[in-house]
Amino acid sequence: MASVSVDQAMGRAIELAARGLGTTSPNPVVGCVLLDPAGEVVGEGFHAYAGGPHAEIVALAQAGERARGGTAVVTLEPCDHRGRTGPCTESLIRAGVARVVIGVRDPNPIATGGVRTLTEAGVEVEIGVRADEAEAGNLAWLTAVRRGLPYVTWKYAATIDGRAAAADGTSMWITSEAARIDVHALRGTVDAVVVGVGTVLADDPRLTARNLRDGTLAIRQPLRVVVDSFGRTPPDAQVRDGAARTWVATAAEVGAGEDGRVDLTALLRELYRRGMRSVLLEGGPTLAGAFLRADLVDRVVGYVAPKLLGGGPAALGDAGIRTISEVVDLEFVDITQVGPDLRVIALPRKREG
């Protein structure tokens, strides 16, 4: 096999890390590529599930003695603590790795310290190779750990004129089957799916991740969360069907805001405490508006259908914006056609001051 550059190896490690999306929480996604002293790839690995072997351990097992004197290229700083698995730093040092190249430092105060331990053991350490890409691949986890709240993606489906339903309330189906399949794949990458009780009462959704062609459920299901301030979720609602875990979050349990409804920041704080690092907000316009009003949306994923309704509820309700100067500016990061629809991914721009 031909030798590869450290830059190329990091690109491959980032690809490997993505295979763990949706299955590693509360741990990060991590990829690792091991190069021998000649620059040949001798081991690859990624963290597949919480409690399982870390990416470095998988790659070291593949490489065996060929790792000695080589380079470990890893997307995130190797852990330096003993949890359900031992410190990756110890394994790298014991294997005789001479150099470790890191994409991003670990912000988790429990696991950090890997760079110091490796350096003290005489291992050469380089930080920041393809850092932006490594950061983007682990954005939800990194953001969550840095602030102690899950990363929130608001997903919506609408016509090209911004309508989430017709004037009579019907909304099935605004977008195509291809878009709905894509949404189920998106559900499979997050830890929790959040809706309001209004959506449950109107549509009675299952909120599971499944194959729409045959109805089979994905192996791993996100937690289903119903924001239900006053406990109106019916006992026979499909979200209670046992196909996945469900939490009906009431104001009495979570805490109430000034309006007497569920305090959304408190809700996210509790989800983080339960190990949730990424949340998909699929609620209707009212809940979406409340999340935006509280500045709790990190990413927007919109599925826009080439259709016009001219009436009916908008995809977004009151977000507390009263004048054009208060508008939430977004930055497009991806626009892709999915079947006949467009999937638009955008990030809110940070406000000045």
C-alpha cells in the first residue's frame, strides 16, 4: 500500500468518525488512522458505541507491532481518564507510537489531558490538522460539552411559500417520500426527538426512526420527548407505543417559565444530564418559535417542497421578532435536492454584542 500524508490520513479519520453518528452519546464521534514509520496505513478505527472500544484502540489492534515508531492521526485529543475503558494515551504510549496528530482538543474536563500525558512520555504531538473539518464532524458533541446543553437542530417541512399545512390543517404529505426517508435518516443521528403536545394531538406521530419502505424500525431509537406543559398527551398516543423510550415533559416536572409553560432551557439541561448531546426539534410552529425566541436553535434543516398553498399555518410561529432589525440571520451551509424537494441546512449567525 502506498504511503499517505498526515493531511490525507486526517481526512480519512474524519470520514471514519462519521460512522459513529447517533450511537456514541454521551461520548463523541472519533476516527483514527495509524501510519507506520514509512507513512503506510496499518490500522483504522472509529468509536462505534458508548462503552465500546475507542477509535485508537480499534486502530492499534489492527496495526499490532506495525504501530511502533509510527503516527496516530486522530480527530479528537486522545482521552486521559479511566472510565468504562482505559485511557487511550496509555495504549498509544505502550504501543510505541512516536507521534500523535490531533484535529481538535477535547473540551471535556473529565477526559482532557491527553496532550500533556503524551508529551511527558516523549511522544511528539501536533494539534490542529484539518481542525475546521474535524470540528464540523463533531459539532453537536463539542457544542454540547462546551456549554452543558444539547445541540439543537430544528427540522421543518414546508411549501415554497412557507406553509406547514393547508388552511384546513391537513399536512400529509407536503414533502416527498424521498424527503421523509431523509428525515428518518436524520433521526437516526440524534439522541432525542422533541415535539410539542399540539403536534401529538393533531398528527399522533410515532417519532421513530424507521425504513419507510417496509416499516422496520432502526436498531437504535432516539428518545421521544413531548413538551407537554399541562399533561395533555393521551394515554393511547402512538408516542407511548413502546417502540422507543418516551418522556412526556411537563412544567410540573421540568419547571415552568414566566408563561407557566415548560422552561425550555431547563428541559435541555435535563436532557444533557440524561446523556443527550444532540436533539432534533420536530415540533410545530409554536414550539419552534419558542425555541428560537429563547435562542436555543443551533442549526436549521428545512425540507422545501415545490408547491404553493397561499394559506394555512406558517412553518414558524411567533419567535419574538418585532422589527426587521431583530431578524435571525442564517448562513446556508448546504442546499441539496432530495427527490423533488430541496433540503436546506443553515446555521444562525452570531449576533453582534
